Amino acid sequence: MPVFIDVEYLRGWRLFVVLSDGTTGALDLTPWRTQPLFATLDSERRCARVFINRRHQLEWPSGCTLSAQEVYHLITPIDEREVFNDRQGR
């Protein structure tokens, strides 16, 4: 099973993720917000503090983790050039 190798916060509850099998796309965490595990991610600002831990999982300072296996089916392909050019105001 692939693992996360890169993550960037986009906006809202969306992340741009890159997996070891070459999959790239947007991961919308909106459906996960109501889960008890994510109770501490009560703001977009906290969601943006995501990083990849030693086990190649998404993790937040509060201790929440997600493996690629848990969310692989939720990753939506996007044109990363458009996303990151918009963020830079181009």
C-alpha cells in the first residue's frame, strides 16, 4: 500500500497530497471533522499544521493521524499547477 511522501495545506479542510505510488491530488477532510479523533482540529488554522510523521502518516500536533490506506479512496485528482499558481496570485 502506498504511503504519504508530501503534503501541503490548500485551504479550508483540503490538503494536497503526494503518495509513494505517484498518486497526487486533493484530500478533503470535511467529512472527518465530525469524528471524535478530529475534535481538536476545530479550525482551519489547526488543520494547516499537518505534517508527515516517521510512519508516513498525516499527523497534526494534537496527535491525530491518518494513514494513506484510510483515505486513499477520497483523494481527488487536481491540476496542481492551477492550485499552486492561484495561491501565488498568478
